[in-house]
Amino acid sequence: MIVWLIYFLSFKVYTVVLAEEKRLLLNDPDVLVNRLNRLENVMVVLNSTVLQQSITIQQQSLMIQQQQTSINQQELRIKQLQDTIKHSQSIGTTYTRWGRTQCPNNNTELVYSGYVGGGIYSDSGAAAEYVCLPPDPNYVKTSGGDYGRMYGGEFDSNFFASNSNDEDVPCALCRTNRASSVIMIPGKNTCHSGWKVEYHGYLASGFHSHAAASAYVCVDINPEYIIGGVDQHYGKLFYEVVSKCGALKCPPYINNYPLTCVVCSK
């Protein structure tokens, strides 16, 4: 656009010069030569200006291209960061922290804090595992057959803490967003290389002579109790687990020593 404007102005100058020349005497060659020299000088200046403007336009075009390339690179980087954030948010796994109401402060979030439940120790058909019941159950029906049963959980000894006997046991369902695997290792209170400790404590199960089956869970090393849960009701009971030599290799295991445990993530 600028180039065309310059040429247009050149044409106008040339037209004016010719108009003036018509008024000159045709037999005055000096005047004509002077006019032509002036016109040539004007054309030289205009050509130089056009060249400079062309160079400027080329430089600006190159700068625009470089800026567009930079913008494209930044947009790609932003998309990569968004994908990374989205991917990191979608990775995670859960575990239950037995005996505590909160999750460890190590990149974990509390899904909910609740009460330990399970089958009563004396029923031979009771469910074996411990479960973490939420504090806000949703009921739909108001009656049902008395077949499966859910009881609360209690410590039935002072092993886990000096005053833990008959205390009702809380639990916390935790989610870690920095790992995709969680394992509980019985007999250890540290994790293997490359794994991170979520929490550690003592291995627990039901009493071996009770009718109901049970499971092994890891009770936190510093257990808490449910407020008001000091009465003896029994239900799903927690006992320490000791190692028994025989088929179990001793050493490294030691007869009648309580087993530790650790929950690890990676």
C-alpha cells in the first residue's frame, strides 16, 4: 500500500513538472535541463524511500512470523501443561488408615472419616474382612431379614495403646494422588526403596479361637478412639498378631513377637 502511494505521488510530481514545462519557452534548453535534473533527483529520493519501505515491510513480516512461531510454541507448552495437570489429577489410589480419623499429611486427601465395622466375633458365618463405614449412611428400606450383620469394631486389649481396651475404632479412607499402587507389608515398619510410607503400626486380626473368620489389617502406631465408645459391646474385634515358629521360618521371625506393619505407596 505504501509503495503504491509513493508511485502515485511520483506521478503527480511528474505531471506538475510537465505542466510547468508547457509554460516554458521551447527554445530555452537550460531551463529544460534544470527541470529534468530536478525530476531525476526527486525520482532518486522516491526510489530510495520505496526501497527503505520495502526493507521495513520485509523486516516486519519476518518479525510477525517469528512472533507467530513463538505464540504457537507457547500454546503447545500450555496444552502440554494442561495435559500433565489433567493426567496427574487422574492418577491416584486409595487405602484405609485403621485406627485414625485423618490421613497422613503427605499428598493425601481424606475421602471420609468413619467407623470400623464387620461381623461379630462369635458368629461362624460372619463376614471376614474389616470395613470402614461412613458417618452418614443412606437407608432406603426400613426392614429386612436378619441374615447378614454389621457390628462396630473394638480394641479388645491394651496392646495398641495403654488404654485401648474396649475403645471403639475409627478409620479414615484416604486417597493419594502421587501414586498408583498401595500395599500393606506385614512384619515391616519401613518401605522398600522407591516406595513411600503412608503410615505404619501393628498388624491386627481377630482372636484365633473365635468362631468368626477375620482378616489382617494394619492399625496405626498412634490409634485414636471414637468419642463415647468406651463401653464393652464386642463386635468386630482387634487383637495383636504374634509370629509362630514352625512352618514360619525362625529366624528371621521370632516366636510370639508382635508383628509390625506398614502401608506403602508408589
